[in-house]
Amino acid sequence: MSETVRKEFMEWGKAILWAVVFALIVRSFLLDAIIVDGISMHPFLENRERVFVNRLVYRFSSPEPHDIIVFERDPTPSIKRVIALAGQTIEVRDGQVMVDDVTLTESYLAVVTQVDFGPYVVPEGTVFVMGDNRNVSLDSRDPSVGPVALSKIRGKALGVYWPLSSLRRAR
């Protein structure tokens, strides 16, 4: 192998190595991607859509009501909307979701929530999440999910990137 060819291979090897290192840093600390599994966030998110997740935002701030978050839940990550924060009281009554006795305006819902819930006080260090498709969503109302610990939150959904025809920001 000539010296020129060897140098060319070395340059390509360095470039590939740097690209892998950069991708690992971005994936570990800045940006993640998940595939939506199910219809619990319909109509905003559909089954099998791909979503970018900002992993950095909650290192400097806390989740806010209406944020769409991704959190750890075995066996796969889950994506839901934050409804109430620690210390707040949530109740679902007559199809209305209330936080601290104030009815939420939820323009992102397609159907009315059918099952009553609460009142429930969200524990410290957690958030209360619900899917947008409330009547089929396995969320904080279910004891198997419960309130989500802040330490389990991977990040905030930025938007759908795949399929391209569905490209949009999270709202």
C-alpha cells in the first residue's frame, strides 16, 4: 500500500471517528429521538411517528404544564403531556380537567375525558401526566404509571420529524 493511500485511509478514519464521537455527545446530552408507540397522544401524535426530544432543557428549568415530555417507563420510553406539577391538586369531573379548582383549557384534545378522577395532590419531585387521547391513555391516573419522578424525565418533545409529510413542532 502506498504512503498516499495509507494517509487517505487515516484521514477518513479520523473523520469517521470524530463523527461518531460528536453523534454520541449530541445523543447523550442534547438531542434524542423516539418512536411514538400507540395512540395515547392522538390527535397530536400518531402511532409510529418519530419525535425529536430536547434532553438539555430540563437541566436548566423544570417541566411546565402542557409540555409534552418523554420519560423512562419499562420496557420503552413513554410520551405524555404534563398536566399538573408537584403540590397541585388535579381532578377530572364531568369531562373537565381541573388543577387547583381551575378548569384547564385544552384545545389539543379531540374528545372529552369520560372517567372521573381525584382529587389527587401531586407529590413533591414529580409531575402528573396524561395522554391527549384520555380515554385510551395509560397515564398518571393509573397506579401502574402514577406521577412521574423528575429524575425519570428524558426531555421535552420538540416535534415530529418523520414521516416528512407530518413535520411539525410540539405544541
